[in-house]
Amino acid sequence: MATANKNLSNYDKNTIPSAKSFRFGIVVSEWNPAITEGLFTGAETALLDCGALPENIVRWDVPGSFELVYGAKKIIETESLDAVIVIGCVIKGETMHFEFVCEGVTQGVKDLNINQDVPVIFCLLTDNNEQQSIDRSGGIHGNKGTEAAIAALKMAYLRSQANLK
């Protein structure tokens, strides 16, 4: 398991640029809200801890994980943002639905990263059971939302440096 020996919430602020001058969009799935709210809290807390201003964090909610891609596309088109985080949780069930949703969101986020000028960070838990999701949304493995926020900050900084050239 990739997170078995790593706490997703650990980061060194000394190695991360300040978030003060950046604006972030966070698109959150309403499906599995106990998990997605934990992920959002982790992301928001990390961004604020790294200097983001509360008014520079824009949250949009969408019904489910499959809608994250459309939500990310629209938030990029309508807000002036430096990075977007998509937050969702899909727990494997007895049907192929899990595979279709996970693949669709994964490919959609990849397409946004290719076709848009704003980095989109993938924070979609794709776990076999609810306990695994709990463990990664503020539980024993930390918070994937925190990890996604640090990735968003680093990518916003990379984007700003690339646009200076």
C-alpha cells in the first residue's frame, strides 16, 4: 500500500513557496461527504497554514465524483485561479461503476491539465472500503487533501515561474 509508511499530512513549510499571492479553486464532491469534507478541511487548512488568504480559496460543490471534471473546467473558466484541486471519494462496490467513474475522472483531470493553463490536482480517493477512505481523509495515514494542497501550491508556483519566461 502506497501510504502504509507515509503520513499524507506531513510537509516542510521551509521547502514550499508562500501561498499568499495565489488563488485556489477547490471542487468538492457531495458524494461520501464524511470523507470529502475531511479532505476539504485538510486542503483548506494546509493552504491557510502556508499563507493563503481565506478570500483566495474558492469552493464549488458538485453532486458526485464524475462531475468533478466539469466543475473544474467551469471554475477555471469563470474564476481567476492559479491552481484547482478536485476532491472526491469513490469506494469500490459490487459493480463496474467504480472502474468507470475512476477512469472517467482520471482521464478528465489529465485532459484538463493538457488543455488548460491552470494545474488541476487529483484528490480522488479510490479505495476498496470506507475504512481505507477514512484512514486517508484525516485518519491513521493523514489527509490526502493536505497532500493535494501542497501539490497545488507547488504547481501554482511552477506556473507563475514558467509564465515569467
